[in-house]
Amino acid sequence: MENMTTREFSQQESQWLASARQMGHEAGEVLKSYFRRRDLSIEDKGNAYDIVTEADKGSERLILDHLHRYYPDDAVLSEESGDDHRQARCQWVIDPLDGTVNYSAGLATYCISIGLKVDGETRMGYVYAPTLGEEFYAIKGKGVYGPYGRLQAKATTELQRAVISTGFPYDKATNPDNNLDRFAQVMPRVRGIRRLGSAAMDLCYVAAGWLDGYWELNLKEWDACAGELIALEAGATVKRYRNDHGICILAACPAIAPQLLNLVE
């Protein structure tokens, strides 16, 4: 990896990252081959807002083939295939296409997210946005790297000067706990709110200092695993703040995190 100071990582960590990058770039070619095609096959998973495409499936198939070949004893949790329930110290947590709604609409804010847990703790995070050509990766305790080298979260101290992102759960039409009330609380108190449509990229953009904060409800482990570590390693405050509606996560500049958390909890 061009920006990686390899001496900072152990041989095992470098191997994990090399594998993640190979899987990410090869899966990225699959996604780019389907991107903006009018004949893209799209299916509803549970409702019209939660969808899967043939590109999701092709990306996941390539990643799983690699893991089964090179890490046959490791467990895998992936969005489309679920949990393989293998008992193993290492578990790969995969979102083969984070931002499927964006992707299906022809919007370039989508990515591949690959996390690795060892004994339940996330040790590596890798996120690649193929069309944008943006790559982010971290090893626990050893920093995080992105398109312009080592990353550091911003030091914004006033909420009114912050640009924040958020998202809305797939059950937004039927569940009143759909984040609209928190959105209304935050909007008048910040410089702006953005909706990127990819949790992994939201977290990476907080790490890169391109966003001052982010919160979202009802995520899954594959949405958050890699990006959470990337934001933490960049010095952001990251908190899973509820346990009754999927993964509810906040990531923000340390100085504004308490104010933002108070508004969204």
C-alpha cells in the first residue's frame, strides 16, 4: 500500500491488510463493471428501501472465495450470506457493497468494507470506494491511513461550526424510532447535515477530517466494524450508545462528541 509504513505492522498484520486490499480491489472491479448499467438486477430484501443487486452478490462471492481459499479456518460474517457460525479466533466481517441504494441509483458514494476480529476484538479495518478511488485502512493501536497518508480527526470545538452526517433505518416507514426527531434536534445547531448513504464511508470521512461527526441507528455489524476502528484510530470519539435498536453509533471530534451525543441519545 502506497501510504503504509510497513515497518509499523507485524508480518501477520501486513498479510491481513494485503489480503483485504486484494479482495477489495478485485471486488471493486466487479462493482465497477455493473455500475450505472441500466440492466442491473435489483431485488427487495424486506421492503422497497432495503435492496440487493447482482453486484452485491458478485462482490461477496469473490471475497468469500478468497477467504475460503486462504483463511479456511476463519469465521465469516457477511451481509448477504450471514454468519457461518464457525467457532474460530478470527472472524472476517464483510459488507461487499455498503451504499447499495446509492449504487443502484448511479451515485458513486459506495464502498467495500472488510473488518477482522480476533477473539472478538476488531484488529483490522479496510474500506475501499472503487469509483472514487478512496482507500482507508487501520490496524488497532497503530494508526490509520487514507488517500493522503496518515489520518487525524478534526479538532472542531464548536457544534455550530460542525458538518455532521447521519442516516435513516430501513424500517423508517413503519417504526417511529426512525431518527427524524434526532435530525430535527441536530439540524438547527450545526453548520450542516449531510446524508452520504454509506455508514462505512461516514465513519471514514470522520477519520479523515472531512466530517466533524456522524450518528446513525439500527446498523449491522458489517456496516460498522471496519469504519469504527478507522475512526477510533484517527482519534475520533466513537460510541455505541444504545442496545435496543441494532447498532446505534456516534463518531465525532472529541470536543463536540458529548454535545452531539446529548442530542441524539
